Amino acid sequence: MSTATQKGKQVGRMVRPLKIRKGDLVEVIAGKDRGKRGKVVQTFPRENRVLVDGVNLVVRHQKRTPTSRATPQTQTGRVTKPAPLHVSKVMLVCPRCNQRTRIATSFTQDGKRVRTCKKCKEYIDSV
């Protein structure tokens, strides 16, 4: 069986690229942080999740680790950091019309594939 699961992750299945990329401005459309906007810091295509700056903050307790000259002292105690969100809970905010929108793909004159805004029909990616 090619889609066997290993620790909750699917193995052996093709991973589709996400329509949301690192550096995009997104708005949360579901959950406790609904309505908040933030920049995508990192994407996790295998899990269909994105890490958004300042959204979905969780508290983790971090122990003090022995430091040396090579590794500086990190923050200890209660550390607040963002946790990944599922892609279906965020929508891209168009840089031109400043509205959250769905993403369409189209081709330029030279045949390059670009993302376009469904509302204002402008390119999201710089051509």
C-alpha cells in the first residue's frame, strides 16, 4: 500500500505545491485568530500548513540548556511562539486591492505561469 501512514504523516504520496508562498500576506478566516493578518514565515507542503507571524501563538516551556562560547544563551521559561495553521484556514490578501481573495493561475505573454487575484484580475507575482 503506497499511502501508508507513519506517525500521522502520509508516506509515498505526491505533494502538491501550495498556492500560498513564503512572504505572502494572509488573513485568518477561521479559528481563535479570525480576522488577523500576518506574513507567511514558512510553509510545510507535506502537512498542508503555513506558519504565520503573530498568529496562532502558543506557549511552550523551555528548559535552560548549558551554553558555550559558540552557542549564545536562549530564552528560557515560558516562550510564546507561532504554531502552524492549516492552509484552508487562511486566505491570501491581494497586494493591489488589499482584499482577501482566491487565487487563479494564468499565463503571461512569454508563457510564464503566474498567480492572479480573482477579484481585481491583477498579477500577484511580479512578472
